[in-house]
Amino acid sequence: PRIVSLALLPGDGIGPEVVTEAVRVLHAAAPADTTFETTEYPFGATHYLATGSILTDEDITTLRTHDAILLGAVGGDPRDPRLSGGIIERGMLLKLRFALDHYVNLRPTVLLPGVASPLAAPGEIDFVVVREGTEGPYVGNGGSIRVGTPHEIANEVSINTAHGVDRLVRFAFETAMKRRKKLTLVHKTNVLTYAGGLWQRTVDRIALEFGEVSVDYLHVDAATIFLVTNPGRFDVVVTDNLFGDILTDLAGAISGGIGLAASGNINPEGAFPSMFEPVHGSAPDIAGQQKADPTAAILSVAMLFDFLGFGDAAARVQAAVTADVASRTSEPRSTASIGDAIVAQLAAQ
Ligand code: NAD
Ligand code: IPM
Ligand code: MN
């Protein structure tokens, strides 16, 4: 029998609550001839406050031995000054995305049948954001001087490399070929002259290799209009790290809520383990109350299955979630009871 080794990083806040349900679904949907061995790691704000350690190079070496990683969410009490400046987000989440070269941050958005959208006329929503994961303003290339004075100057440089943009855009075109063959570049070329120029030229050049894919462009501000007024116009959206972050929370909101939005931090070549996680964060406002929707984490398991080549298991999880969301009422359910319901849907297939 095949053995797959997974690292579980439940993290903080609602992270452990949603990962518990996701792991139940993982085992319930796993093919009979495959064992998923899980090893849990405590990284996150709670671990940092207890030990002073966020994520060492040795920890990364250990995580690299796994086939894939499932992450809940990280981020502690927003009022705690020991955690200010995104020390956990940078020291753990971004460190992992960079160290494991997760250059594709894949974020699908589907409005499933029976799910209420806040949009008056959502139409059909089925697109995927191919967000760059290792560059942009996320790299930490910045600094400030005269801090705290009226003359403070702070900068945060967006890094965009030809190599980094090329490989992402290529992945986006390949994704479009497997879908409706439509690709939209989202950027802000009217202001971000240099980075925008690189992205636009890269898309124009690679488009020549993918003649069947129709290509268009939207400035990011206009893209937010169309996500609300006509989300059906999108198939594959390719964009940089920061625009992709912002657009995918909006994408989650229009398709039934952030509690349903899954993602994959992917190294397509498989040189490093890929990492799957809900789009949402640690939600300190509802943590520890069994109020979080674990569906995003469960759909992240479906993405994990898919990436590791377990297409049938992925489809089963997807179908179980589709059945569950279609039968939802306005009655609130606990995190565990949503997990129960999805496991029951799997058993009924
Ligand atoms: P958030 O996504 O945690 O919460 C935003 C809102 O959505 C909150 O009202 C929350 O209750 C709600 N929400 C989120 N997930 C939900 C779920 N599964 N079910 C129901 N409601 C849900 O965003 P935030 O408040 O901006 O961030 C909180 C912390 O999480 C911060 O420290 C942030 O840096 C971190 N964060 C981490 C990740 C990650 O680990 N991948 C992602 C985003 C934010
Ligand atoms: C996400 C999160 C992260 C991001 C933060 C927590 C660093 O918002 O995964 O969407 O900005 O990428
Ligand atoms: Mn985000």
C-alpha cells in the first residue's frame, strides 16, 4: 500500500478547529490502498509566545521531508504588542512560501448550487486566481528612517523578476487551457509603470504560444467592479502577490463567504512539498467557539488530493461539500457538526 506523509500545521485561532474537521474528511475520503500518515507541528503565535521560536531552518528541513502540508491559519491576538508587525505571518507563513518556492498561489472560486451570494445577480461564478506567491511587496525589501518623527519615510519595494513572472504566467496559461481558455491579467500598469510593464510584456509574449487562449487586461481597481457586477466574465485571473491577496478575499465573499474559500501554495515541479490552506485567517473574533466554517479547510484537502494525484478522492470531497452546502439552512451549525455532515455525505456516496 502507498503511504503519503503529511505535515499538519493547525496554527492559531480557528486553525486547529478547522484542521480537525479537515483531517477527519481526509481519512474518510482517502483511497483504501493508501495510508495518509500525519505529523502535527505546533508552529504559530501560541508556540512563539511559549517558546520564543517561530520557524527555524531546521524546522523547514523537517517539513521538506513530507509529501504535502495542510495548514489551518496563523496569527494571534491582534492587540498583543509582542506579535505586531506581522512577525508570525512573515516568520512562518511567508517564510514557508518562500523556502518551499510556492510560486503559484492557486485560489479557485466557485459559487456552488444553493449557496447564497451577497450579489443581487451573481450569475455563474467559476474562476481561479493564479496569484504569484514568492515576490511582489511581500519579500520584505523595505525600510524606514526617522521612525516616529514627522519626517518618517517608509518604503516597501515590490520585487518582480522576469523569471518569477514568466513561470507564473506560463502556469496560468496552462491552467486556462484546461478550462474555458480565457485569461485576464490584473495589474495597475497605469501607475506601476515598471512592474506593470514586465507583467504585460510577459503575458503578451507567452500568449503567442497559447493561440487558443483569449487574453484581456484589467486594472485592479476596475477588476473589483467586475468581480461584483459581472463575475461570470472571469475564467483565469493572473496577478501579483498583493493584488491576488486582496482579490481573493473579495472572491470568497461573493461566492458564499470566506469560510468556503480554499487555496494551494504550489510548487508545480514538486521540488518541495506544496501547502494547502483556507484563504481565511485565524479569525480571533470567533476562535475557540466552534463557530468557524471548516469547509474552506476541507476543500483545501480536496486540492491536496488533486495535486498528489488522488483525483477520485478529490472529486468525492468536492461532491460531499457540494451536497452539504446545497442542504444548508439559516440554522447555525458548529464547526464539528459541519465536519460530521460532510463525513456523512462521503459515507452516503
Ligand atoms: P480572517 O480571515 O481571520 O477573518 C476575517 C473575518 O472572516 C472575521 O470576521 C472572521 O470571523 C471571518 N472568518 C474567517 N474565517 C472564517 C470561517 N472559517 N468561518 C466563519 N467566519 C470566518 O482575517 P483577519 O481578521 O484579517 O486576520 C486574522 C489573523 O489571521 C491575522 O493575524 C492575519 O494576519 C491572519 N491571517 C492568516 C492567514 C493564514 O494563516 N493563511 C490568512 C489570513 C489572515
Ligand atoms: C493570505 C493571508 C496572508 C497573505 C498573510 C497572513 C501573510 O492574508 O494567505 O491570504 O497576505 O498572503
Ligand atoms: Mn489574504
